[in-house]
Amino acid sequence: MASVNISLSETMKDWVDAQAASGRFNSAGDYVRDLIRQDQERSDGLAQVQALIAEGFDSGISASSLDDVLAEARERSRSARRP
């Protein structure tokens, strides 16, 4: 595993140490790795949303009414939840 040294303010260091001492994390490093994983997941999710928005813009203007679009979205949502 690679090693990285970072500088933190005393307040930030105290926060990291408190998170590690809370019992949820084994060490300050585990806490920082968890933060990085969360940020990666958030970034990936944001990229997916941006791709869907671009797809929507690229698809052009729909001939469907807003009510039709909402009804279709509700049906897709219901279908996705069924086993």
C-alpha cells in the first residue's frame, strides 16, 4: 500500500483522531480511506447523472405531455421495484 503524508490544522487532526477513537474506525488512516471511498462514489454518481442529463438534452424535444412523461416514469419505477 502506498503512503501519503498530509498536513492538517490542529482542529482537523483532533476531528480525525476523534473519529478513529469512536470505535467506528481502527485508525485515522481507515477514516481517511473511508472519506476517499465516499468521495469516489459521489463523483461516480455525479458523472452518471451528468451523462443522463446530456442524454436527455441530446434526445431532443418530446411530443409527450408532461403528464404522459410522469406517468411513464411512475410505471418504470413500479416495474423496477417488482421482483
